[in-house]
Amino acid sequence: MAIKKTASKKKKNIKLSSWLLYVQASPNNTIVTLTDENGNKVLGWWTGLVWYKGSKQSTPYAAEMLTRQILMEAKNWWLTQIGIIIKWIWLSRDGVFKAINDLGGIDITYIKEATPIQFGWCKWKRARRI
């Protein structure tokens, strides 16, 4: 009989002062990822994990609760400075900033807009066939 060895979860013991917060605000969901300076993912959640389903996932309140949970957990790892990179233009962006302001004690070093811009023009209307 073979003895199975269970893998024990290691508790992350991270001590960094500056972090990056990536926010993807889409019309259907909001994804917030916390990374270190090198871009290694430390925490990453979406609003479905904080019990918001359906159309409630894209609301500013759901984004606020999600960001608040991530930052409260990151404060245990000495979170003091944060850089924010936001992608897409939706209402849930406001909830992220509200959560950061409400918690306090976190300095925002910069805010970067990563929304892609349109390349080229609109497609021309096809010429009528004679």
C-alpha cells in the first residue's frame, strides 16, 4: 500500500513596497490582478468570486468590493505604494478608485490607461454591382 503525500500550501510571505494593480473593466465582468514590480501575479480575482453573478458583475459596487478584498489581503504584505493600469472604459473603474481612497494608507504612484485605440478607418461600403 502506497502512502500518498499531501502537498501543503505555502503561505506567501511577500514583503514589497510597490505593487501594480491591473484592472480590466469589461461590460460583463471586472477582473482585478495584483502583481509585483516584475509583473508576477500575486493575487487575481474577478467579481464572480465575490458572489456577484450575471449583470451585477459589471457594477461599480461589485468592483469596489473586489478591490477592497484584494487590497485588504495585500496590506498584510506591507502594501504602501501602488501603480494602477486600467484597460477599457466602463463604470466599474470608478468603484476601484473609490475602494483605494476609502482604505487609505496606500499611495498611488501613477495611473496608466491601457485601452487599445482603433487602428485604421471604418470599412467602406461595398460598391454596387452592375
